[in-house]
Amino acid sequence: MKYRVLVILILFSIHPVLAQKIVRYDLYVKDTLVNFAGKEKRAIAVNGQIPMPTLTFTEGDVAEIYVHNQLKEETSLHWHGLLLPNKEDGVPNLTQMPIKPGTTHKYSFPIIQNGTHWYHSHSGLQEQIGMYGNFVMLKRPNDPTFRKGIDDLPTVPIVLSEWTDLKPENIHRMLHNANDYPALKKNTVQSYSEAIQAGHFQTKLKNEWKRMSALDVSDVYYEKILMNGKPSTDLKSIDGKELKAGDQLRLRISNGGASSYFWLTYAGGKITVVANDGNDVVPVEVDRLIIAVSETYDVIVSIPSENTAFEFLATTEDRTNLASYYIGNGIKQLKSRQPRLKYFEGMKMMNDMMKMNGDLDDMGMSMSLNQMDMNVVMYPEITGDSKPKQDDKDPNRYNANALADIVTLNYAMLKSPVNTNLPQQAPVKVLRFNLSGNMNRYVWSMDNQVVSEAKKILIKKGENVRIIIYNGSMMRHPMHLHGHDFRLLNGQGNNAPLKNIVDIMPMETDTLEFNANAEGDWFFHCHILYHMMSGMGRVFSYENQAPNPLIPNPRLAKRMLYADDRKFHLMTENDFANNGNDGMMMIQSTRWSIGTEWRLGYNDMHGYETETHIGRYMGKMQWLMPFIGFDWRFRKMGINEEEKNIFNQTNSKDKRAQFSLGVNYTLPLLMIAQAEVYQGGNVRFQLMREDMPISKRLRMSFMVNTDKEYMAGFRYIVNKNIGMTTHYDSDMGFGVGLSVNY
């Protein structure tokens, strides 16, 4: 009898395992050609489609996903927001080695949650060119959290994305080289002439006095915005059933964009938010919401009348592009477009917030949870033609919902329908991070350290980890934690919402917490693709964990993981003019810079000169760069052995082959001061400024130094690689020509 009972107990214990349904997907990753914006370009398709197929499971299933890499490069797939074994997380060189070309990798894990999530490549910049798709996990019908009228509605998975005809590697390089081509394409250049026309000359002057570049709402220009791979879609029926007045739909929306935030609005009325990051929230009605990069929202929309197709509109945060879903049948009812941002008003507020040392001054405001967007002054639909009234005693003076009838979702409005408290007896580990960055050089970090400069953060299994994050940079950052959901402390007490992404605006402080219950090495990073690749992240590692069998050589894997933010980026420019040829070439990484500039004179002043500097940027703002250099020059007709420099030293500017030690420092008005001592004892000070924006396409440069050399010139931007130039050089004279840059 004793053994019979034991057998019955064993059978009962294994019954759930036997009953689990294995759901298999085969994903074939292959190069393809697409034409989204009028030009045929390379992309990556999975099973012949972009976006990747929507993968659907029911909680309790076992996922078996075979990835067949038919590319000529390595790849990987990360299951964003999923709770799974660490070795299945899909981060190359951290949880697995990359999937080699021509091989197949099997991911296998139990589905232990439900909700709207998504999946994407975590290899290089592949996500930008097609490797993203929805990942939906349904509730079981007998789930006690099943919500009638919500979880049984017809659903439409939607993945938002962007398309650029530029190679993502080129975008990344241009961002690191402060190329303002995206601003030209978006018509958001904030030049001095435009500032004068807008009555904001002092605003622009103060902006550059504090060593800030122009206000940038979105880093990259995209030719097209896509919803499920199309800029416009007519949704007239679901599962063969024609949509009609009174119908409700649940839209499962993932932001699969590489760097774009999207405003979501609906021509048919209110939007009801019912889930965020795959976790249920108490339904809340809003007029609009902004979905951060990599966030997911489940929303319910209704069709209010017959014979009309209502536009569900996704607009980029910078309001330069959009995509639409038309829901229903009949005449299309458009949602009103959002007006152009007021950039100089935003710049003025940014000036007030920035100290001269590059730190942000919170002016006594306690901002968090997206309630007080510092850029709300840029929104004409909220502020009208004037700046909103300010009251230093009112901490909510920039609360959008207090300034307009438009109800905008913020994190404080999210409430979990269940208690989300962590284990009360667990020890608490508190971590604090300051998000830091430099837009001029495009270095993004945490506490002024990129991933490759920081040690893994050790945590213990069972402890509660509380993370307090302050955004001290001028960009918003969607911070994503792998392998865990966290509670976002938003004033909802026991019902704080569960998330895996927190969008943190400039000057915001947000607090999140999770129970350390899943061993492994887990990535925590900004999900703007180009910020992550530039170093904004950390690795959380459980103490005393077993080695990962998929990482046979941890030392090699670590070196490969760190290679992302250590990468050097090339920039070169050459001016072909009638009086000579001059140019420069520079390769830079997070900290290092190797640059060479050259000049070749024609006519009576023919000769040559070249200067090479190898330097390392110092400090959080990277305004200081000590360097070693080599100066080699010979000007045949200009040599004057008696000529003196400004320090009464024999001037060697026409004949020099010497090493030097020096330093560059960025001054107010973005001028570069350079001090240099040559091996012969000569000292040179130099002051220069490049690419001062005079008008939308006109840039001015100048240089003057103590060797009595000077230069001033203008460049008119024709396109991202070509410009027309004119300049006067003290040695080469006056010239006009054509500049080519890369």
C-alpha cells in the first residue's frame, strides 16, 4: 500500500510535465533586399518576412525554437522580457556564443508567464535592418487572472519599427563624429540665423556658451516608419469577421524600433491601457501615450460608428514621420497631426538646467515617472504660443496633464491589479546609478563608465535588489533588465506595476526593485541600440553560480563582449581648393582619438604640412584631451629664419619635424583651445572653432595661433558627403573649392 501511494504521488507530480505542450518554431535567418523608401537596400528577413513572424504560445507550453543562420555573419536572438534560464537569453558572448554562419542553434524554455513581449537580434546592429518581431504568450482560460472583456477580445499584434536607407554601421559612425546630416533631413537645425528669426539669439548663444550642441529629440533620421512592416495598413476584418461599429480590439503593441519613441493616438476616441511590458495593469483611459524604445503596451480601442475606418496613428517623438493602421470599414477618419516641436523653447529650458561644468541643475524639482517632461515647453498643443506659467513653489509646473485637456499616460498612472510586493524578510541590496553621456562624441555611460570599463555587479540569490537611477544626461534612456520583472515604485504601494523597461527622462530619478531569483549573467542596458553599442549598460552576475556550459572560453567571450564599446570610428574630410588641398582623418573610440591633418599649398606658397595627435579624453564631459603629437612641415617659399612667434621664439612654422606634448580643452562657445610644447622648446597656443551653424546649411570655421597663423572659412552643405567651401589661409591665401567627407 505504501509503495502504491508513492507511485500515485510520482505520477501526479510528473503529470504537469507530461501534459506540457511543446510548441516548435523554425526560424530561417537570411539576407534579403527591400525597397521601403525608393531604393533597394540590404535587410535581414526571417522566414522571408520583415518583421519576423509573431511567435504565439500559451502559458504552460514549452518553447522549442530552432534558429537556422543562413547569413554570412554571426547572429543571435534575445527573447525580450521573458523569464527563462540564463543560457537561453540570447545575448552573444554573455549567455551563449554567437550563432555561426551556416549553423543551427536550439533555444528551449518553459513559458511561465503571459503577456505581450517581443524578440530581436542582440548581435551588432542587426535589429535595425529587420530582426525584430512580436512574442505573444496567452493566458490559460482557467487562469485566475483572466479578465473577461479584456483577455477574450480579438487581438492584433503590432510591432513598430523604422527604416533608413543608410547602413546602420554608417549611422553609428556618423553619430560618433557629430555629423548633423540627420538634423538637416529632419529640418531641425538650430542655427544662429534661425535663432535670430525666432527671437532666440541669446538662447542660442547661451546654449553654446555652456558648451552644448543643438537640442536633439531623436538621434537618427528615418525615411519610413512601419507598423508590421508597412507605413499604412487597412484593418477591415479579424479572423474573417468584418469589423463594425461597437467592436472592440486589443492591440498588442511592441516598439521594435532601434532608436525611436512613438506617440500613439487614435481617431476613434480614447485609448484604454490594459497592460505594459507584458504585465496587466488596472485599465486607464488616455488620449495619447508615448511608447519608449522596446516597451510594449496592450491597449483597447473601439469603433464608434459605421462606415468609417478610424486611424490608429504612430508618430515619432520628433514628429517628422508616422505610420497608420485604419481600423474599420468606410471613409478614413484621420487623427489630427501633432504640430512641429518648438525647439528654441526647449533649448531655453535646457540652458536653464545645465551648469557650466556639464552637470544638470534640477532647480529643486523632484522629477520621476514621466510626470514632468522637461521638454513639455516644446509641445504647442499643450503650451500654445507661450511658455507655461511657472511657479517655483509648484513642483508640478511642467505636468502636461495639469496644463491641457489632453490626457497623456505617465508611469504614475499604472497600477497592478495584484499585490506585487517582494519577499519581506529578504536582505536588501541598494544600487545607485547616474546615467551620463556626451552628445558631441556620442559616448553613453553609467557613472561615467561604459560596459567594458566596469566590473560585473555581483548580487546574491534571494536578496531584494533596489536600483535608484538618476538621468544626468540630456537624452531620455529606456533602461532594460534581462531575465527579471521589476517593481517600478510609482506611488501605488502594494500594487506597483511590474515592468522590464523604465524610460528615464533627463533630470529624472526613478526607483525599481526586484527579487534576485534567477541565476546567471544578466544584461542591464539602455535599449536605444546606438546607446547600448556605445557602452550604456552593466552586467548583473549572481555570486557563486555554476559556469555557463554555452560559454566554453569565458575570457574570450568577455573580450568579444567588450569589443562593442571599444570600437574605433573613422572620420575623414578633404577640401579640394584652387589654392591648395587640406584635410583630416580621425579615428576615435570611447576614450581615445588618433587624428591627422594635412595641408598642401599651390602657387607661390607651395609646400606641405601635417600634424598627428594621439590623445585620450578625460572626465565625464570629455572636454579635456591630453595628447602626444608629431608635426612635420616644409613650406619652400615661406621659410624665414628670422621670423619670431608671439613668444619671441624662432618660428619653426615653415620647417618643422618634431614631437610634442599638448592638451586640447573645449571652451565656452565650443571653441577648442590647444596648448602644445615641441621637443625643440617652442610653445604654441591655438584657438579654433569648426562648423559653427550660421544658417541651416552654412557653417563657419576659424583658427588662430601663436605661430602667427590664421584661417577663416565657410562651408555650404550640399549633402551628407559634399560641401562647397571658401576660405582664407595666412599661408595659402584665398581659395574656393569642394569638400568631400566620410
